[in-house]
Amino acid sequence: MTDAVAQNHAAYNQRHKHRLEREHFGRVALMKDGEVVGIYNDMSDAYSIGHEKYGLGNFSLKRIGERPAQLGILAFTL
């Protein structure tokens, strides 16, 4: 995980998560420098716009409200 991605992930969880999950659950947050710079319906759109505006490696995307997958017993067999 790059520093920018780690910074955005921490900022999402600490400052943005509750509001975004209440207002934009299921959509995609485009993040740069710890700030949400856009909300999109589609991961592909968010990626294209992030790449165009900021360049590769300078932004991150977060599906709002995405929960870690519960693999149960499969986790032990993988």
C-alpha cells in the first residue's frame, strides 16, 4: 500500500466514513490527499476521472460502505 493510499484509507475511516455511508452508500469515493474529491456511481468512471485529473498513483478509490468479504470456511482452504 502506497503512502497516498494509506493516507486516503485512514482519512476515509477517521473523517468521512459515517457521513458518506449515510449519504452515498454503495457509490464510489474518489480520494486525493486525504480528501474526498468526487463521488461516482461507477468504479470505472471514478478511475477514469481520477487518472485524467491526477495521474496514476496519485489518487485512490473506495466503495462506500463496502464490507470485508466473509469467506468462512473457504478462508482456510485458500
